[in-house]
Amino acid sequence: MLEIEIDGKKLTVPQGSTVMDAAHSVGTYIPHFCYHKKLSIAANCRMCLVEVEKAPKPLPACATPVTDGMKVHTHSDMAKKAQAGVMEFLLINHPLDCPICDQGGECQLQDLAVGYGNSASRYQEEKRVVVGKDMGPLVSAEEMSRCIHCTRCVRFTEEIGGFQEIGMANRSEFSEILPFLGKTVDSEISGNVIDLCPVGALTSKPFRYSTRAWELSRRKSVSPHDGLGANLIVQVKGNQVMRVLPLENEEINECWIADRDRFSYEGLNSAERLQKPMIKHDGKWHEADWQTALEYVVKGLNGVSRDHGKDAIGVLASPHSTTEELFLAQKLARSFGVNNVDYRLRRSDFRADAAQQGALWLGSSIVDLASAKSVLVVGSTQRQEQPLLASRLRQAVKKGSELNVIHVADDALLTKLNAKLIVSPLALVNALAQVLKAVVAIKSGESAIDLAAVSVSAEAQRIAESLCGAESASVVLGNVAQHHPAFSELLSLAQEIARLSGARFGVLAEAANSVGAELVGAVPTRGVFGAAVSAGLDAQQMIAAPRKAYVLLNSEVEFDSYNPQAAVAAMKSAETVIALTAFKAEGLLDYADVLLPIAPFSETAGSFVNMEGRLQTFNGVVRPLGEARPAWKVLRVLGNMLGISGFEYTSVEEVRAEWQGKGDIAPSLNNVLASVSANVQPAATALVRVGEVPLYQADAICRRASSLQATRAAAVPVAHAAQSVLDAAGVQSGAVVVLKQGDGQVRVALEADATLPAGVVRLATAHPTTIALGGMFDPIEIKQG
Amino acid sequence: MLSAQSLALIDREVAKYPADQKRSAVMGALRIALEERRSTGETPEARCLNQEVIEFVANYLEIPPVAAYEVATFYNMYDMKPVGKYKITVCTNLPCALRGGVNAAEYISHKLGIAIGETSSDGMYTLLEGECMGACGDAPVLLVNNHSMCSFMTSEAIDKKLAELK
């Protein structure tokens, strides 16, 4: 420990601290622009100059290591004069166009100029002008003359984003910040450079010029997208969400949010929002009042249950719904006598249900996952599924963690991998079994799974050695593994690997409330906190054996299902489809019979349980749009109208108290299966599809966020396959082919892609152009276009 | 994009650094790329670095294209603008200026009929002002195509030199 005195305050700091760190720890503010606690030190803005006794010149606090007995003055005449001098230089080329600048009012340069600069400028000469740049549909770089060259954005893309997309070209007076010529900034977390920019050079394209920062009220919320549960500040004006910013939470999202969290609010204000209940009569949609619509729903449900029995009704809920909504949905269904409730629409393997002993979750906290010395990620298109977690794992690798990957495509993870096994979905089980076999050998253990048919590859051996050799290790299954037709086998193998190697294991929750849905029993085999229930049909069975009536909570089955073809067919064959939805979706208009407008996360109070089992509650930030109502209220009234008792809630807190009263979260989280089994035979070779959900198609809100939909990541999907697949089909790369699954087919360009294993055609699901196809990881045929 | 010969030279540059620090070779690689373009390019546009070449070099070194672009635009010996077959850079810094550097530049300018910073219409010559070349005692000095340094460039010496550069 070193002793240092800052402005007369004595303190001790650890070896290697900088003066800036020391000052922060005693609450002394030192002005700065280029310094950021999560980025490397650049020391190029010079704003943090302070006086250090015995040093002849002022020193930059951000880059000066503390030495024992150092005496620092942050407000001495020397320091003040240095800071004022730096400020004068920074403002020489700055346009001072604050009145028309989008950053005005929340600008670090503006604030520090007032605090540390002079009141008037002595500079009379011409200022330099920098032409604007095109960084894509999210980040605006129109006014680059305002840039003060702090290089925070450059360091962010390189260090946090993983790939330097922004650079500083030329030198001295001609320096300018730009993306590579003709390229846009395509990182899935690019929006953070807007927060990082201390001036108005990089601003939010969707938000700019819509309102002033001081007109906005700030409300806390939680991201409704991926399973991380990023904390948000939602900024509101006139009952409309205007902007979303990160709320710092070191244990979850640090100080970042993904672009999906930041820009999806445009979906909340989209023209597709459903504002009034709607009923379909003779194929035509009519607006109705709530009473009529709810009576119609009750009549429909009673009719189907009278004619076909309660089992003819199925409830498909989205895991992007709040815990309270999911709790009430399953309570309403089960009280009514319907046991067919499921939230796992994209799951294709439910064999683990019988052996499951609790809610599936990450298996550790997010912090523990990021600090594990060895991590094995199985079946995860990481940057698409969990943009922020992927970034956090990259940071972990930099700190010495070993990242191992078993996946169906060799995606660029922008980090160093210890080992990787890239195989066809058909060989995924075998690949994980190889690791298990190697772990069994290293630990001289025994596994309940028969591994005789498995031969261990060198990479699998490396993965096993990494997991067994690390003092803390984690095995996690991503979306591809969870949606995979052999999920239960993958989970079994992960469990065995974890048991033998001492690693933790779990799943990366797909949606904001996947864990919450598991906990409150939005599954056919378990009730609230695992309470025993009479088992119903799971999501796949409800589609495979179509029901007469479906109740959809926030679900658009054509985008949310494992097999959109079958799901849409099932909906169309039903007598009635009741949709509780925030959007007048094209698909719903086609197959639903009644649409009840419910409030998205921004307009209702509720809670999400994130992947680590953390309950995060939030309140609505604006009033529901039009006649939309929070889904918990709709479900409550439906309960009353169906004559079910126990639906007399007056607030969402009562609903929360009820489900919370039935158990505790922590003991209910359990990934361990009562019995494990897996067929580890190397798979037969056949052509299968790899159909992941695109980055901005994951949920109803981001599908309607216009700026996100304009990004490169949201481009119309193109099929990819290894050259060997193209050769076998006799097509050239780039040729338009017909891809066929079941009865459906789509015409799409097929391009050669060296990152894919043999026997695979990769074509995204959940996109309007591909929903005619079938299962995400099912066989697929290529026909000449 | 680049010849096998140039790639072999770049590989030699790469070999000078640890395997996981290929980016260290970016300056050498850009120099080699520029050298190939200068010696094979038929027009001023084909003799300088452009976006495609920089991207190729970056991909070859497995670094982000913008990182290579930063380097290429930082150093002024990497020609980013069209350049003549002979790029003549005359030092006009103070010590040279005191010993006739500016006069030498003006003489060449007059003789070639191009202003400083321009390329002759036949694409043969580009005349540039340069910064100190570390040979003040030999002033006036000029540099031909980045590599060949010429000292004591009096008017006669310039005439002789230009006669060689055909």
C-alpha cells in the first residue's frame, strides 16, 4: 500500500493505482475527457492535469502512478492554470454551436468549460472543419468538427467491442475520427460510443433533435430482451419513451447496454401498436370495446371446453412477459382446468422435463461466470444471443480465462479461444461426449453414460484439460443447444462433465424472463416453484397435435416457434386463437380471432428474473398506449369473468406477493437432472439446417424498432454452406436456390462459407422471408433455383 | 492484390515479431505494398496506396482495416494521393532554406512547370516539400521516391539529376 495526500487528505492506495483512482476513492473530482474507468489509459486530452509536489510540471492524473508519500493538489494555482490552458486549447477548434448541438445540456465539454475554462475566448482565427461520417443507422457522426480527439470511441470498439471499427486517421491538426472508408459501425454494442463521447460528435441517430436532455424524466427499468437483464434508464417525455440509457450495475451490465436494449424503444412507439381490442368477424377485423372482446374470449373458451374438453385448449406464453403475467397465465389456465401451458416455443426436445428438479438457470452468478478460469460455451451464437455477455467473456479472456467453444459454426468471437469444436448439429452430442470421455479419463471417474462409441479428438482433449485444470470452471449451454433436438442429452452430458471436473453448469437464459417462467410454472410439468401439477402438453406437443383453441401471451408463433411452418398450420386449424399482444402483427391478423391489446414492459409494472436467478422489479415508465392494459389486469378480469376465485388482485404487488409466498428463488434453481442419458453415437451424415434467430428478430419489440431493422445485422437473411455442400448440390456460390423443409420452401441466395462444418445449411429463422420453412435444426433440402 | 514476391517480403517482416503480434509488421507491410505499386503502376493513381490495398494488407496481417489506415495516413511517406513516377521531395526546413533549399525547390518547380505539391501532366514527376532529412550539412538535399537521397543539389546538379530521371 502506498500513502498519498490529495488536497490535504491523507489516504493509502494499492500499488499500481493512478492519481485519478486515488482521487476517486476519496471523492475528489478531477476533470477529464479521455479517461474512462473501463477503457485503457490514453492521457491525450490533458484535462486532468494536477500539481504534484516536487514535480516541475503539472502531471496528468489518469496516467501518473501513485508513489509513496506523493502530495497532489488538484485545485492549486498551478493545477487551475494548467486546466484552464488545456480547456482553451480544446475549445480552439470546437465549433461552440451548443444551441444547435444535440449534446447541449448533457455535454461534458460544456460542463467543464463552465467549471474550468475562461468566460471568453481569445481565439480569433479560423476554426477547422471536419466533414461528417456515416457510421450506420444507429450512431450519427454528422458533426465531427465537435470532436476533441479523446479516442474513447476508438478504444471502446477495440477493447470492449472486440474489433476496432473506428480509428483516428491523419495526424495533428488533420486528425479525424472515422470508420474504415465505406464501412459502417456494425458492432452489436456500438451504441455505447454515444454515451462515451464527451461532446456532441457522436450522437444517437434515432433520438437526435427530438427533444432536449433537460425535458426528459429519468425512470429505472430492466431490459426485456436477452437473459442478462441489463438495467436501464428510460427517458420519457409527454408519455412517450424518447431514449434508453444504461443504468450502471457492475454485477450485470457494468456501464454498457447492447444496441438491442438501447434502440428497441422505437418499437414501443411503432405504428403497429395495438391500441384497441379487435375481433375477427367473417374474416374481417373490427375494433371492439374491452367488455365485448373479453366476453367474446370467455364465450370462445367456454365453447371449446364444452365441445372438446379442457384439453383442447393450449396456452403459449412468451418468456419476454413479466413474471406476474406468466404466473397469472398459468394460474388462470390451471384453475380453468387447462394443463397445456408452456413458454418454451423454440424448444424442440422436452425429454429433460421428467428428470428436471428445478428451474434451469446459469448455474452461477454472471460475475462468477466472467471470473471463471475456464469456460466452455456449448451451442451459442454468442454475439447474437447475449451481446453483452459475449463482451464480458472477451474481457475475461484478456484477464487470463480460457474460453472453449463447441458450436455449429465457427463464428468470429473476436477473442482468443483455447479450443473449439465446430460440428454439424447432428454431431453436437458426440462432440460434447468427447469432452466427457476425456474428463472421465483425466479424473479417472465413471459416467452413467455409455461412452464406448466415442473417440476423443485433440480439441476435445484440450477442452477437457482446460476444464479440469482450472480452479473455477463453467459449462454453459446457449440457445442453439437449448433449441437443439437433443437438448436433454446435451444437458445430461454437461451435468456429467460438471460433476466430474468440478465445474458449474447451466444454460444461458434465452429471454429476459426465461428463468422467471420456469420458476412460476409456465411449463406443463411443474407448477409454481416446482409444485406438483397434473401434467399437460408441452409447446411441441401442442403444435404437433393441434388444439382447438390457443391463448397466446406476447407470442407470435411464426417468429417464436421451433417450427414456424407447423406452428402457423396449428394456429390456422384451431377454432379460435386468442392473442394478448402489444402489436397488430401481420401473422396474428392472419390466424388469430381476437386481439387483446396489452402493455409492453414500459407500460406495466412487473419483474424479470434474469439468467442468474436475480429478481428485478420495475414500474411502468409511461401510461399504456390507447386502450392497451397491463396483461396482469387482463388476466385478472378474465379470471373473474370465467368465474374462477382467487383473481381479486388490486395491484401487481399483490400478484407478486402471491407467487413469492409460495417459495424462494434460490433453492428452486437447479440444473441437475435426476437421471442422465445420451445417445453418443456419431451421427449419420445428412444435410441439416442451422437456423438461429437473428439479432434483431428475437422478440416482438425489437422486430419493430425501425433503426435496428436498418442495420446490417437485420439484413434479409442469405443461406450459407460449406463449399462441399455447394459442390454436392452442384450450385455456384451466390446462386439462388430453393431450400425445402417439409411442405415449405423458400428461394434464397446460397453462399459459400468456410466457417461452417460440412452437412449444414445456415439460414436464419424468425424472419418474414424464411418462416415458410420448418424446424431450426431439422433436415433441409437444396434444389436448383 | 500483391505479388508473391511482395508477400514473401511481408512474411519476412512478420517473422521479425512474435507470432501473436503480427500487427507490429504493419509499417513494413505498407511500405512493401507501396513499393510494389510504385514500381508497377502505370498511372499516378496506380502508384499510391488506396483503400483496397490497405484493406488487403490489414487482412493479411489479421488486423482491423482501420488500424492499418491509421498508420498509412499518419506517416507522410505513404503516398495516399496519386503520385508521379518520380516523387521529388525537397527539404525546405530552416537550415536547408539558409543554404538554398527553397531556391532548389523553386528551380525544380520552374523547370518541370509544376507547383509544389503538383504532379506533372505526363504523370512523370511529383514535387513535394519535405521536412528535415538529417543532412543539413549537405544542403540543399532532396529525396527521390522515398529512398534515394541526393545531396548538394545546386542548379547544375538538379539538371543532371532530372536528366537521369526519364
